Amino acid sequence: MSIAFKVFWAFISLGVVTVWGLTLNGMVHKIFARVQGRLGPPVWQPFIDIIKNNAKRTAITHGIMFYLGPVFRIAGGIGTYMFIPVLFGSAYFSNFSLSGDVLLVMYFIFFGQLGMALGAGEGGHPYSAIAVSRGLAQMTAFEVPFALSVISLVAQYGTLNITEIVAAQQGGFLRWTLFTNPLAVITAMISMLGMNMYNPFSVVIAPQEIPIGPPTEYHSSFLGMLATNRGIFAGAKLVLFMNLFFGGATNLLILMLKTFWIYMFSVFVGAAYPRFRTEDSIRFFLTYPTILGIISVLLFSF
Amino acid sequence: MVNPMLLLAMFLITAFLIALLDKLHRKISIYTIYAVLLIASGMGFWQLNTLLYNPNLSVVVFSAGFSAPLSISLQFGVVEAVLVALLNLFGFLGASYLYRRFLQSGAQAIALYLLVLLGANGLVLTRDIFNSFVFLEILSIATYAIIAVDQNKNSLVAGIKYMLAGGISSTLFLIGIVLAYRYTGTLNIDTWLSLSPIKTPGYTVALFLMAIGVFIELKPFPANGWALDLYQSADKGVASLISSVNTAAILFLYYKLMPLFTPALLEILTGAGLISFVFGNLIALRQKNASRLLGYSSTAQTGLLVFSLGALSLLGLPQGMVLRIALGLFITNLFAKSGLFWLCGVTKRNNLQDWSVLRSDSGLLIIFGIFAVALMGFPPFPSFFAKWQIIQIFGASQAWMWMAGLLIGSLLEVVYLMRWLGFAAKGESQSTLEKPFSKLFPLMVSALGLASVSYYLTLMYPQIGTNSIYPIMAFILFGLIDILPVKLKGVLAIAALSLWGWFVLLPPLPLMGQLFALILVGGSIVQIFAFMRYQGAAEGFFPSLTMLIFALGNIVLASTKLQFFLAWELMTLAAYLLILKGKKARVAALLFIVFSSFGAYLMLAGFSMMPNTVEGYLIILQANFMAIDWLPALLLGVAFLIKMGAVGVHYWLPAAYSEADDETSSILSSVLSKAGVFGLLMVLILISRFVSSSSISMMALGWIGVFTAFFGALMAVFQEDAKKLLAYSSMSQLGYIVVGLSLMTHLGWVSALYLAVNHLFFKGLIFMAMAAVFLRTGTRNMYEMGGLIKKMPIAFISVLMGIIAVSGVPPLSGFGSKWFIYTSLLEQGRYLQTALVFFSSAIAFLYLYRLIHTVFLGQAKPNQKDVKEAPIWLIIPQGIFIMAIMAISVFPNIITKPLSLAVGDYIAKPEWLNWDGYNLVLNSPTLHGNWNGNLVMYVTMGVFIIPLIWLLLVNARTQKVKQFNIVFAAERPYKPWTTHFAYNMFAHYEKALGFLVKPRVTAFYKGVAEGFHSLSATLARIYTGNGQTYMLHIFLYTIFLYLLLGVK
Amino acid sequence: MPEIFALILLIVISLGAAVYAVFTKKTITALIASGIISLSASIIYLLMAAPDVAMTEATIGAGLTTVVFLYAMKHVKGGEDD
Amino acid sequence: MIKYLLVFVAIIGIGYIFLPFVMEFSTPTKLNPLATSYVQGSVNELNMPNVVTAIVVTYRGLDTLGEVTVLFLATAGVGFLLKRKHDMVNHRRKCSEILCTGASLLTPLIVLFGVYIFAHGHLSPGGGFQGGVVIASGFLLLVMANISFHFSHNLIHFSESISGFIYVLLGLAGLVLLGANSFLDPRYLPAGKWLDIVSTGAVPIIYSIIGIKGGSELCSVIDSLQHGGTEL
Amino acid sequence: MMVLICGLLLMLIGIWAMLIKKNIIRIIIGFSILDTGTHLVIVAIGYVKHATAPIVDKAVNISQNAEGGIQVLGKVVDPVPSALVLTAIVIGLAVTALLLSFAVRLYKVGNSLNINDYEELKW
């Protein structure tokens, strides 16, 4: 497959995941609203927001990093997605997954966060920096169980290659990691709660304390870009989880189904629990899920 | 040959006639004794010269026309000649120091002084035991009397204590002589030696009394209270005389008697010498009074000499070798100790902290430094070689206790001398010194003499090799041209080092060596530019700096253990001097040198247990064919880990990195730590045949590395001081390297080396950029900065590149290092270590974000509104490093392939590791993975540029607002800079995980230091100051040794 | 035989004087006791067939040393007793 | 209390150290070879009846030279410690007539006796030091008795210096006349007749010089100690 | 034998005096007792049973051999210890004199001769 072709299909898949991710976001808001007894925004509200924001004409900037922050953010989102194979066995929906393995993906997640943090930092608003400090702190914590579960997978499958991990799970749902290595999956799902930053781990965008969080100073097309990324990034993460733990997907329908339920898990938890303080959430991640993860690693390393 | 009788006659005639000469004019008598001493010294040299060309010359002279057992014989052999030459030379120097005293005191003092020297010369020359007693008495009584040149209460009391102690010991000696005469029927040592051994208890008693009489005169701990008081209270010229001439002569007497002793007796006295060395140094630890400290040190050094002579003889070494080693120690002590006493007299400061007067006087400071450094046994001074040889011998003979004692004592010595040096170099003082020429002259001669003697002794060690000379030469040459402008010196240094590196260093090295040579020397050369930012001459940097870099090269180039250790010590010394240049670096430098010395001594011990290497064939090449046992490997490993700052022994690291000057910190962190990596790698190569990744030892090493990485990162998070943050960050990164090395696999080593190279680039880059920031803002506290991105964009870009590389975020080279580490760890099934490494590198984000945010982003401080970009000299190295990082990020193969080849010399590249174009493919049975740095770079650029273009399209005309304008959030703070979120940025993290980084290590080392200090204080309580108690000590000590001897 | 008795007598005298020199309160008596020790020692030397030593001890040990002590004590009046 | 205990322990311990020696000591019945050869050599080679003197002046002359040096040292040390200003006057009781006369009569006799002792050192017991002390005691008598007597410091210093100088020269003469191994060898002068006062080479001269030297040193010591130095 | 023990006891008593007497003059007296004891020990060691002084005069039995050399037949005591003691006595005097002058000097400076009053230098 020529590079141009590959790029083309990568964009197609990107478009799909963006739309799907944004839709999921919309659904989440709706669900939260219903749980809280409100009517809630329409499901397509994220799309409206993006268009509206991009259309705004007044814009100010605090400097070059401020300007580049959203770019870093979305590049991180897209990049992460680009290194994940989307559909198993599909030559078109494999993106650039050949250029690296799961380690690359895990690290590329940081790319956007770091850039965003820098941009937010230059904004000069203390809320941004506070939120970033909380977010990074929490991130270090939830990465530990996540890494442990990935390591457990490596011990299990002997590969870092996502495609190979998916391949190993083919042949009936009983071969999914969910069933062959349930501890690792539990661990990973708990850490996903942190990754998605819904309650109880919503310390970054804690509305009562620091309205909006890192994007405090962002507006107009910057904000639009960030909102777009929220869709892409959510999609990318979901696809990654699906690949690693839930047998991957061979077509888009299964992909949508699986990712929807994976997402809904964190949403349901989020709707049911109050928020942790930062230190509590760090402690939480470093205790139960970490212990689970260690057990799962030990189970497969002997 | 010179007739030694003439020597004695000359002294006597002069002494007797001096009163008459003095009647003519005071100066005549003074100059007469100068002449006499110089002639005597010349006679020594002449005799030495004669003997060198005519070694079979008879060197024994009899008196009264009868031969030996009947009459008294004098021997004027090589050793005697050396001693006569040196002692009289020091007599002369001491006399010139006492010039003013002599002018005041008159003929009697001059005659007494001369008689001290007569006693010393006689004691050295005579071969008759009773004659020794007579000369010993002449020496002692003359010394007692000359103490009175300073007739204050303290020196008089000390004199009485000294006389009583001396009286007791000479009585014991005399009784011993006569008792022994009863058994041997002779008083001549040579005749005595030819007798068959006598085995009755009575004879043993006689020997014991004789030995103890001399031994107590050597002031062993704890029977030496009198001597300490003397050193403290006497005129410094006299104290110097006692510690050098007097002690040397008695020591030689001890040496002459040694062959007579039974092995049991010699063993006990040797042990007592070692005790004296260790405890003398231990008590010196808490001394605040300079002369008393020197007293303790003198005790210790004498103990060391007694110990070395005894131990080496007990081990059955040839006397020539014993003497050569002892001479190395002796000469250093002679020059340095008397020099230090004279210096005490020049500064007239008793409290160590007041020695900061030397600060304003660089000449004296250099002299002081030479003495202190020589005394501690740093190269190139003779004591270094002596200690090296002793330890090698102990290692070969498996004399572990002796070795341990020697090393512990030496370490204690380093602590107090370096603390003292620190006070002198870094204290606060404005006062000036009165420096009469008569007092400066002996100091200068002594320092120069020490240096030149070192040169000649260095020549005696052919295995040193010519390369080892370069660092010292560089130090001297750059010391001489230190007044030139710094830019010129920088160019010269860069040129010299580059030429040397290219033509001398690189050609003989294998790939691995070249790699380290590039890291160590190349990395340093780049950073020399930063030193050129100073105005004027910026004295003091370049000698140490060039010495450091040459020594670093020599470490790689070493082919013998001695060369390696020599280069290592020179490197340590140079680094110490550089650190000491920092404004508040006194404590930090002390910590550095103490920990480094601890490491160096472990290394010394380790080397002693390692087989000898072939000269001229690089160690790193030989390592492949050699093997060492686990114990040397452990010792060497710990030594190198200390240099790398592994967790537990990292205590020195943050202090040294943060308090040194910024350029120095950069070199320390980015380059110097790699010397430790090199050493550790060497050790691992040496043991590669016995261990594998799954060995317990390597697992343990891996955990050490992981915990270093983890705790380093965690501690970095909580720092307010940017340099401390970077220091801990370095520690953390070195932890990854240790983990990689511990894997003992091809991939593991490649990952470690990749990280080493990378760390050089990004840490050098960040340090340079931060150096610029510190330079411009004048603070290192991050919360006192903010918003500097607009003022210092280049520094910001450097730091940005640096932190992306550190954090391992793709696409920059840092990700490569992370990828290598994880895959190599996972490949070996070290899953839990992988997890902790992952956690550490996640924590890295916290401190890196803190670094860049609080310094460059957020709200600018109003007092920093005029901050400018850094000078070009700091930007040049940054540029070089950025280019390097970009190059290996886009084309990772230009570094990974050579690394793999280099490692391949030691551990073959496995089949399953492939370089597929730019794609790195791993297909091991246990792990599959791949990484294509090139493609990732392009993809990343693509996904970055497309949104950027989009943003530029829709949002091209943004309105630039002032930094303080954060109105969009509907707020306008009254004082915006107070909203800069910087101080205690990760308070929540500290709440959650702070318990892990409670300063346990600090508490531990504080506890150790405290323990040593209170031990030292407790031991010092035995010196009650009461002369009678001191006598009691002597008796009890004698009895104790006697009981140890256990005569039946 | 009379030599032996003389020897024993002298030994007893010198030891007694030595003990007395330790126990006496006054320094001057201690000094005299020490002179007696030297004197008896010098006679012992004579009995031991060492006339040279005897002479030396008598003149230097008993005589001169005592004089030196006396002169020294003249200069430390008031400080010479315990 | 502890101190007394420790002193007790120390004394017992020192005694204990000598115990093995005392246990196996028995008075010998014959001389050891070295002593025998001293006795023979003294008689045969030096022609000297007093073996002790032979050893002191000749065989172990270097020791004696050292001994003289020690005495010189003590003098210099004492003089140095108890230095006095030149105008210092001793206030002493005037002596009685009898004492003054007796002392001035006795002194020359004592000095003469001292000279006898050191001049016959090679023949009979006694020698330089003993004679020197006797001379010194003569002068001591003068000092104690006579108010007007002062040691002539210059004289004392001069005789100290010159006699020491001559002693070394006499030693060096052996070196020059008899060869490299003959420092302090008195045999460059004829051995003379057995039991003659002018016999045994240079020994009488050397012993006399030692006597003068010792005497003047001891005088000097006494002088220094008797005035006790300046008040501080 | 008796003299040897006497000398040793004198030495011990001298040491005892040096260790318990507070006054410096008394300590020096102890030192001179120690010295005397030492000299006694040395002389005792040189003693030969039933021997005469080492002075070859009429009291000593001598014979002349063929070459004119004199053979000493009578027993004399060992002359070596005697010679050593001579030196030792003089040295002892020198030390004592010097000690005393130190004491005198010290008394003038510190106005006390109690050794416990001079403990400023310590630790």
C-alpha cells in the first residue's frame, strides 16, 4: 500500500473516530443530565459547540506556547490514534500502527497532555496551572495500574505489538483478555476511570473549585480544537482498550458496540460517585488497582 | 664516601662554638647554622649520589679504630643518606622559619636547635643500640629545651608533660637495652642480628621494654596526650620540628630495631600503629583548633608509618620495597605536615573557621591545598602511590583487617582535612596577613619540594604511562597561564583537548572506548564554551577543568589498574576543585569529596583483589578475557554506584550538583556521572561470565537502579530549587542506566548506553539553558521566576526540547531510550521493575512540567522585567546539543547501530534483533515489538502541522495581550504575579506520597556523622590535660600491650 | 658475709627512704630522703665492684642533684609543698 | 578513687612485666665474650688499667661525646629557661668571716682534687665527669659562701666552648692521623708505660678536657639555677 | 639478685611517686628515684659473682703470655654496664635540671606547682 493511500485511509478512519467520539461525548452529557434529573443537552451538542467556536472571530493570544497548546493537544490525540490499529484484519483501518507498538501509544498519550499543559501555563491563569498540576499528579498514579495491566498482557502474549495482541484474542469471546486475564482487565478499567476524568476522578476540571481547568483561558477556535480532540482522544483510548482487552473489532459495528460499552462503564461509575480529592485519588490508584495489577503480572510471569 | 663522623663533628663543633660566634654578632651565628645544616643536607645528597654510582661501597664506619661489637659503628647507606639529606633540609627550613625567634632568643636557642638536628642525625646514623639511646636523649633533651622559646604557661606545662613522658619512655628503653645486653652480650645491632634467636621469656621482656620505649616516643594513641598538648602550645616552628625531624629520627630508630623483634611483638606494635592511625584521625574529626588537629594528624601519620613498616615486613616483603613504600608516605608527611605547622604559624589562627584569611591570599591557599591534598594521598603525591601499593599488597596477602583499618583511617583523614580546606577556601573573612619572608620561604620550598619529589617518585612507577601525566601537566600549565583572559584560555583548552582527543585518545580505542571517550571528553569540550562567558580571567576554572577532562579521557584509556585509579582520583580531585568554586559550595564540596573518597577506597580494595592487568593493553579490552571474584566486583560496583549517585549513596549528589557553579553542575551531571557508568560497565564485563540477567546479583542491581530512578524522580518533584530538581533528575536518569546495565543482555546494554548518550545531550542542554536563567535572574528558586519565555526564548526552546527528550515523549530521542529500557526489561521478564520504571518516568512529567512552567510560563515577576537573553557562550553548547538531539531523533540509527556494534564486542547481538531500515524490530521468543523512529517523526510532524495550519487559517489574526491580561477568564487580579502558581506546586502529591521521601538517607548520614563526632568527642575525653594522667596512660598502655604479648 | 649484711642494710635504708620520700608531707624531707637513696646506692655500687659508678653517683646523684633541687626550691617558695 | 586504683594497677603491672626477667635471673659467674675482649683489649691494646675508662673514652667514646653534649644541652636549656638580665643583683646575706675564709681556702684544694680525679681517670676509679663535679662543687662552695664572687660568664662560656671544641678536635685528630675508622681513637699518641700518668695515648688529655668541660657546664647550671631567671 | 630487686622496687616506688604526687617538684623527685633504681638494676646486671672492679691493677690476677700480651685471669665485673651507667647518670642529671628549671619557670608564670592546676590544654 502506498504511503499516499495509507494517509488517505488514515484520514478516513480519523473522521470516523472523531464523529463517533463526539457522539459518545454527547451521549455522556445526556446520561449525566438524566441521572441528575435534568433534561440535558442534545446528543449533537458537541458538534454544535465545535462549529460555533471555530466560527468566532475575536481571539486573543498570550504567546506562542499559548497558541500552540491546542495544536499540541490535538496532535497528541490524532497521533495516539494514528499508531493504533482500528480494525483487526483490515488493511484500510490499521493506520500507522506499523511504526511502533503499545509503548509508543502509551507514550504518545503524554504528548498532547504535555503540550496542553504548556499552552495552559502560558495563559497565565492560576486555575490552569493548578489543574495541570492536579492532572499530572493523577496521571502518574493511574498510569501505574494501567502499565501493570499492559505488562501483564505482555507476559501473557509475549508481544508489545497491538495487532498481535488482538490476533491472539481471536476465536471466540472466551479468548478475550477479559476472560483469559480478568485481573489485568479490571485493573485497566479502573485506571481508565482516571484517564477519562469523570467522577470520582474529575479533579482536573472540578467545576466547584477551578472552573474549566486547563482551558480556562482558551476560547474561540482554540476551544474548538480542544473540543474536537476530546472526541478523537476518547475514541483513540476506547479503541486501544478494545484492542487490548476486548478482542478488538473486525468491523466498525462491533467497534462501535464495544467502545460504547467500555465508555459507558466509566460513565456509570462517574454518575454514581462523588469526587475524590487529588491525594485521595493518587492513594486510591496506588493501592487497590496496583495490587491487583501486580497480582496479575505475577500470575503470568511464572 | 662521606665520613659520617665528620657530619657529627661538624655539628658538635658548631654547637660548642656558637656561643662565641654569637658574641661577635647574632646574625653570624644564625647564618653559620644555616650553612651547617645545608652542608649536612648536601652531604646526604652527595652520599646518595655516590651510592647511586657505586652501590657496593662500604657504608659502615667505626669509631676509635676498633671494629663493630667493640666500638660504635655508624652506617651511611642509601636510606640514611636520604634521611640525612631530608632532615637537614627541613632543619634548615625550620631554622629559617624561626629566624625571628633566633634573633630574639640568642645563642642558646640556636645551639639547642642545632643539637636537635645533631640528635636526629646521630639517631639515623648509629648502629649501636646504646648509642641510639644517647642520641635519643640528645634529641629529646634538646627538644625539651627548645620548647621554651615560647615561654608562656601552656608551652611550659606541655614541656613538663613532654619531659615526664619522655623520661619514662627513655627509662624503659634504657632498661630494655641493658636487659637485652644481658642476653645478647652485645650492643651492636648488626652483631645482634647475626645471633641465633633467643627464646627465653626474659629476653622477650627485654625486647618488649626496648620496643615500647621507642614506641611511646612515637606518640601512639592513646598514650600521646603530652604530645598533643605540645603540638598545640609550642611555637609552630618547634611543633613542626617535632612532628617532622624528631618523629622521623625516632621512627627510623624503630625501623632499625624492627628486625630484632619477635613476630608476635612486631604484630602487636603494628596493630597499635594501625589503631593509632584510625583513632588519631577519628579524634581529629571534631577538632576545631588547627594545631591540635595537626597534632592528632601527626599521631595518625606516624601510626600509619609504623603500621606500614610493620605490616609489610610481617608479610615478608623485600626490604627495598618496604622502604620505598614507607618513603612515599614518609616524604609526604614530612613536607606536608611541617608545611602545615608553618602555615599555622603564618596565619596565627587557631580556630579552623578563621582560616578563611587564606582566601584573600591565593598563593598561600594553593600551598595549603598542596599540603592537604598530599597528606590525604591524592595523586600525584607520593603517598598516593604508597597507599596504592600497600593496599595491593594487602589484597594479595588477604590482610583484610589491615586493609579495612587503613582505608577507614584514610577516609576520616579526608573528612577533616577537606573540611579544613573548605574553611580556608570558602570562609568569610576580610582580614589580611602579616607575611615575613623568613616564614614564607620554608613554606614555598616545602611545597615546591613536595611537588618535585612527587615528580621523581612518579618516574619510579613505569606502569603509569605517559598519558597519566597529561592531566597534571594540564593543571600546571593552565595554572601558569591562569591570568590570561578567559576567552583565550577557552580556545586554547578546546584546541588542546580536541587535538589530544583526536590524535591520542580515539585511535587506540575499541568502539566501546571511543563511545565513552566521545561522551566523556567530547561532551566536556562542548561545555567548555560555557566557561568562556566569564569576564576577565576568571581564575581557577581552567586548571581543574582541563585536568578533569584529561583525566576522564585517561579513565577510558587506562590499561593498568593503577592508571585507571590514578585517572579516577585525578578526576575526583579536579571535580572537587571545580565544585569548590561555587559560592556556597563548602559543605557540598566536602560531601562530594568524602563520598568520592569512600568510593575510591572501596575501589582500591576492589582493585587489590583483582588480577593484574597487562600494561599497554586497554582494560576495557582485557576485561573481556579476565574474570574477577564476587567480592571485588561488589566493591568496585558500589564504588561506581557512588559516583553515579545510586539511591542510598546519593546524599552528596543534590548538594554538589546544586551548589557548584552552573557550568560545573552541567559537566558533573552530564559527563562526570558517565565515568561511573563506564566503570560499572567494566565491572559487569569482568563478571559477565558468571552472571546473567536472572542472577540474584543482577536482579538486585536492577532494583537498585529502579529505586534510584524512582526516588530520584520523586524527590525532584518536591524541590523548589531548580538545580536541586535537575540534580535529582540526573540521579533518576542514572537509575535507568543502571537498570539497563543490570540486564546483561545486548539489548539492555544498548538501552543503557543509548540513555547515557541521550542523557549527556538533554541534561547538558537543560543545565546550560538553566545556567543562563540563573545568570540573568540571580536566583535558583523557581517560585521567584515566571514568564521568562518572552525574555529568554532560546533558553525556553532549549528547556522545552530538553524536557521532551527527558520525559520520553515521542518523537524526540528520549522515547527511544524509554522504548529500549522497557523492551529490554520486558524481554527479560522483569515485569515489576518495568512497572516501577514506568511510574518513575511518569513522575518525571511532574518535575519537568514544574521546571518549565514555573520558570518560563505563568506570570512574570515585575523585578525581572529587564532580563535579557543569555550570552552567546552559553548558547553555543545549547545549539550543539539541540542539533545532536534532533539528529538522533530523526535518524536513530546513527546512534543505535554503533551502540549495538560496540556492545556486540562483549555480548553478541541476538538473532531476533533486526535493523530493518529505520525500523527496529524485536522478535525474541518472549517479546515482540518494534519502533520506527523515523516514521514516528514524520507522522508526528504531519499530525502537528495539519492542525496548526487549520488554526492559522481560522485564527490568523489573534490579538496579542499583555502577560497580565487574563481578562478572558473574567478576572483581573490586583497583583497578577502573585497568582503565579509555583511554590509548593505538588502539595497534593506530597500529601499522598511524601512519606516515601522523608529524608531518611539524610537522617542516616547525619546520624553517622553525629555518631562519629560523639565517638570522637568521647575518645578525646581521655586527654584530660593532666600530666599525671598522661603518665598513667603510658604505663597502662605499656601493660596492656604487654598482656597482649602474653609472655609466659 | 659482712658485705652481705652491709648490702641488706643499705637496701633496707634506700627502700625505706624511698617510701618515706613518697609519704612525707614536706618536699624538703623528700629531697633529703632521695639524697639518702643516692648515697646508699653509691655505697651499694662500691660493694658491687663498680667504683667508677659509685663515685659518679655520689658526686652527681647525691651531691649535685640535691643542690640543683635545693636551688630550684629556693625559687618556688610557697609552692613546693602539696 | 578510681585513679588510685589505676595507679595501683599500673604499679603492679609494671612489676609484673619485670617478673619473667627476675625469675630467670641469676648472677653470672663469668664474663661474656664482649666484656672479656674489652678487658683484654684495654690492657693489651690501650695499655689502660681502668677498663671502664677504656670503654668510656675510647671504645664507646662516641657515647661520651654524646654525654658531654647532653650536659651542654642541659646547660644551654637551663640557661635559656632561666635567662637573666645583666643588671640583676642578687641580694644575699653576708657570710660570716670563718665561712668566707674557709671557703676561699678550701676551694683551691677541692679544685685540685678534681683535677687529680680526672687526670688519673685512666688509672684509677673516677674520671672527667666525677672530677668535673668536684671542681663544680668547689665553685659551689664559693658561690654559697661569698657574696662578692660572681662567675665570670664569659670565662665559663669560653671554657665550655673551647673545651668542647678541643674534645672534638682530639677526636678528629684520630680521624686524620689514623684513618677513616678512627674517630676518637687516642692511639695517635704513644701508649706509654703501664700505669704511668702520661700513658694510654691521648686518653688523659681527653679526660681532662671532659673534666674541664663538665666542670664548667655544671658551674653554669648551678649559676643559672641559683639566680632563677627573671621574674615574669 | 638482691640489688636487682632493690633497683626494681626503687623504680616502682619512683613511678608510684610520679603518679600520685600532685606537686611537680615531688614528681621530679619521684623521677630521680626512678632513675636511681634504673641505675641500680643496670649495675646489678653487670655484676659477676665474687669479682673485683674492672681495674687491672695489683689486685687482679694477671699473667703475661709469650708475645708480651697480658692475660687477665682474675674475675672482674662486666665493665660495659658500668660504662653505660656513667652516661645514664649524667643524662639523668641533665633531665632533672631541665625539669626543675621548667618547674621554676612555670611557678613564676602560673604561681602554682600543683599539676592539677594546669589542665587548660585538653581534648
